[in-house]
Amino acid sequence: MLAVAVDEARLGLAEGGIPIGAALFTSGGELLGRGHNRRVQDGDPSMHAETAAFRDAGRRRHYRDTIMVTTLSPCWYCSGLVRQFGIPRVVVGESTTFTGGHGWLAEHGVRIEVVEDETCIGLMRAFIAERPDLWFEDIGE
């Protein structure tokens, strides 16, 4: 599942954006939606990877049977999306370069799996080194 999110992160980077990708799956592994951070490409500060994947999945009656997979620890905004819609599990590719709200999600009953995947870490470290201005804009600093 993480491979789908990594592919999305690479797409975002190739488009000149921030290399963060996400995908929403059913608990059985069916891909529902995928997306990547499009803040730069769309000029939309709310178009984070998790938001893009969630929107791509489309409307569902409930999200109790889903898994959000993301290459980077979700920020507070995306953590709120997970809580708002009751997504019970989040797989995080890495939290080395940025630790968002996954601890808060765990405190509120969301099952969190932090992988610390070297590919995810490498993508973000390289991006932060090359585009610190864009990275700090993305995290609001």
C-alpha cells in the first residue's frame, strides 16, 4: 500500500510540488483513492496529499473500514480529516523529517503504524535540502 503513496509523492515532485503522497484503501486492501500534495500546482494551501486521496475516493456512507496511507506524518489539518470521518487506521511512511498529528490520533483511538521507510525519508530530506523555502511555507513556518 505504501508503494502507491510513494508513487504519488514522486508525481508531485515531478510536477514541481512537494513530494508527499497518500492513498485511501479499504481494510481489505482495495484502493479507493490516491493523491499527492498539490499546494504549489493548484495554488491551494488546503490541497494536501491526504485530502487529495480522500477526495479521489469519492463519497462513502462511512469510513470505518478504511486505511489512510501517507508518506509523511499527517499534519494537524489532515489529522483532523482522519478524526472527522472516523478513519480507524493510518500507515505513516515516515516521521523523521516531520512529526505531525499521528501521536494525537493514536491518543484518540486511531491505529497508527509508523514505518520509517528509507525511500520516504530520502525523498523528504532531498526536497527539504533543495527547497527549504517551499518546505517551511508548507508547514507554516
